[in-house]
Amino acid sequence: MRQQWKLILGVCAVILVVIFALQNVNNVQVTFLFFQAQMPMVLVLLISILFG
């Protein structure tokens, strides 16, 4: 029973991440020191989350 709940929660988490990614595909300009780049917003958010 416990494994089933973990599976259900995992599937829900994956679905939420996919929905989040699909809704944030617009390109944004990122400027850091002397570096400038255009990249999808979802990538900017994920990088920000990873680096804290």
C-alpha cells in the first residue's frame, strides 16, 4: 500500500512538472555580469532552483 502511494505521488509530481514546463516556454533574456543569452523561462527557473 505504501509503495502504491509513492507511485501515485511520483506520477502526480511528474505531471505537474510537465505542465509547468509546457506553460513556460517563452524565451527571456538573461544578463549576468558580461554574459547575455536568450533561453526558455523554464530553463532559467530550473537553473535558479538548482543553484539555490
